[in-house]
Amino acid sequence: MQHARALDRLVARAQLAGEAVLLEPAQERAAGPRPPLVPGDELAAALGIRPGPELGALLQRLEEDRFAGVVSTREQAIERARALQTLFRRRRRRG
């Protein structure tokens, strides 16, 4: 609750000062974690893989890509996961 009040004060100050401040990411973090674009079980089914380290790595990377703005929809996340899956498999074969 204290963080929410501090964020509200920050927003009010930024608005009063008329400054262009990037507040949206701070507000999103204050709201708590967002649900994944694609839940793990659905991603596993879409890719034809079982739950395990590969799925975990894909989900983690998708969340990083979401934060970076690389993906923003469920469809983009699945396509990105397919590309990453191919990349991960190539790396494993190389050594």
C-alpha cells in the first residue's frame, strides 16, 4: 500500500510539472505480475513438447521478450517460441 501511495505522488508530481515521464512501466510493476501471454500448458501443446526445462526456458524468454516489446500478443508469443525452440535445438546439437 505504501508503494502505491508513493507511486500516486510521483504521478501527481510529474503531471503537475508537465514533464514527459515514462510512468507506465512503474505503474505496471506496482500492479503486480501480469498473466503470461500463453500459459505453459497451452504453449507445450502448441509446440508439441512436454513440461520440463525446455518449456521453462521458453516461457522465461517470452516474458523477457514481452517486457522488451518484442511480443505483445498470444500469437506473436507462440511464433516467437517456435523460433526460439529451433534456435535452442541448434545450439544443443553444436555442443
